[in-house]
Amino acid sequence: RLTHFLSTLTPGGQLYETDTRLRPNGKGGVLVSSLAAFADYQRREAWTWEHQALTRARVVVGAPHLATAFAALRSDVLCAAGANSALREQVRDMRDRMRSELSRSTGGQFDLKQDRGGIADLEFMVQYTVLAHAAQSPALLSATDNVGLLETASAFGALSDSDAQDLIAAYLHLREITHRRALQGEKALVEIDAATAKHRDRVMSLWQRLMME
């Protein structure tokens, strides 16, 4: 019933797209857990990609005291993630796995989300930056959207101004095309033009420098 409520169709489209397979312990776990159980899972069992997802997590609705407690837990978990010496390798490996499994491009097409230089590469760089620097720059936890996170990362020195602005420009460009195609019922596959190629190449260059070296 909860999933039905969340995925209700409204005049503006589906309210929220939910995937219950992504809850703690997967499809075999309970749909709802206590905050204490969620905290224990995040600290002891969660994979790095689940901490990546937590960088984007925010309270939608609920009791104020639960919202405050969740915010404190989120901050604690994300600040601790930077102590993981294998963090960058784990983020990179998950991205490689996603790309090989989810990219739908063929021939000269470009998958705006999953191909190299696409939105997912950009998002993974942002998430890695948050996890790696949150302990030193807690302000990174104040935003949950990509543009806000990039602006904050630039303001507090986690990324250079030029790198952050390049990623913001690429994200806005790729998102605009993705949204336009979604409204037309089309897939996020395009014949790449000069403007898109420029942003793709810049994202690829930053991925090489930030995630591979």
C-alpha cells in the first residue's frame, strides 16, 4: 500500500518512482525499518554505493524529530566514509560495472546517462567528492542536488572553481537533452553533436584526473 501511494499517478506524472529492491537487505528485507536498525546497517553492512546514494538522500515528509535524527545519522555516516582507504577504487569499480550492464548505446549513438562522459560519470564524481571531503568540509552535506553539491565543493576547496563550473555546465546540458527527450517519450540515446561531444570529453578528462590518477 505504501508503494502504491508513493507511485500514484498525478496530473503532472508519477509522484515517486520507487524500487523496493534497493532497501537494506534487498528484496528479502522488510519494507520499513526503525531508525536504529537503519543506523546499524549503514555503519556495519552498507556498501560504498549505498553511502553514495545517501549523499542524495533527504527527508520528504515526516515527524520533525525523525527528520532531525535522520540528518544527524546521515552526517555521521558520510563523514566517516572518507576514512575508507579503498573509497575511490570502490566508486570507480561500481561505475565500471554499471556502465557495462546498463549502457544501451550502439554504433555511433551516445547514451546520455550511462556512457563514458555521461551523467552517471559526473554524478559518481560528485558523490566521491562528498564522501572523501565531508569530514573536513561538513557544508558539503547541506545540499543534495548535483549543482548545489558542486557549488559547495568549489566554495570549500574540495574541487577547483574551473572543474566545478565545467561539471555544472556539462550536467545542465546533458540533463536538458535528457528531459526534453523524456517529455517526447524518447530514450536517452542521441547522435552526438559538437556541443554534447565537448561536454562529454570534458567529463571524461576530469574522470581520468579525479578518479584514475
